[in-house]
Amino acid sequence: MRLATVVMAACVLAGCAPQFDIEGTHWAKAGTQIQETTLDEMECARVASRSYWTPDLVVGGLADVARVYVEDSQITSAFSRCMESKGYQPARRS
């Protein structure tokens, strides 16, 4: 039972982690090849992973869920700003 709880908690936490597309298909910039796009995405992911700050709440529970949500939003926004500052736009999906 304890193992199932740990596995479930790990799955839930993994779903809260920010996901960056670094395969070169979610952002577009005229005149760039997929290798350059991927390199820029990796650089922006590195920058974004250091761009958040929220207080470490000791209370846990829903307070930590809210804190993780805010951190994820900050990281995602930083990643998008970085890509846009390099001249990229979100790629259209068909």
C-alpha cells in the first residue's frame, strides 16, 4: 500500500513539472533550421528553470500545490519571453 502511495505521488508531481518542447517544432522563426531552434529552446529552458521564486511553505498540502502552480506559471512565462526575445513565434498546429 505504501509503495502504491509513493508511485501515485510521484506521478502527480511529475505532472506538475513544467514541460518544455525542445524538439524544435513548437516554435518557428523564418530562416532557421530545426537544430538552431532546438539549441535556442534548450538555452531558454535553462534560463527559465532559474527564473522562479516563491516562498517555501512549511504547511504543505494545498498551499504547496498553489506554490508549485505559481512556479510553473513563472517558468512557462520566462521560457516564452526568452523564445520571443530571440525572434520566435509559437508554431501553428494543424
